[in-house]
Amino acid sequence: MYICSMGAIDLRNKWVESIGKVDERFLRMVDALYESYVKDETDFFDELPKEIQELIDEGLEEAKLGKVRIHSDVMSEYRQKYDILE
């Protein structure tokens, strides 16, 4: 993971100075990145079809009630049922 030693204020100042030096292509890439970032901050759940939202809510409720199984147990059961080797 890359950790930048610049703080937010330093980064803003760097880009305020640099924005006049870059070409249109670069500006469009930065704009697309920004739009993608802003969109990611919105909750994608609200954009899912209603049926999918209901299924997710149902699954979350079942998980709260303890109606869950460990993945390895489920896989073991299906390997036996369908005679699949690991």
C-alpha cells in the first residue's frame, strides 16, 4: 500500500498550482475519476432492483437470527451430493 507523506492541504495546493499546466485529456481523466469517486459515495443498494434489495434484506435478517452455515460445510455437502472431488 502506498502512503503519501503529503497532507490534504499540501495535496490541494499542489493541484491548484498544477491544474493550469495539464492538458485537456488529463483533465478529463481526473474528472472521470472524481465522478466515479463521488458516485461510489452514494449507496449502491438504492440503485439495485427492488427484488434484489428484498432478497438481501431477507438474507441479512436470517443471518441475524443465526440461520447461517459455514461455507466449508456447505461445500462439503455439495461435493458429497454431486460426487465432486476437492
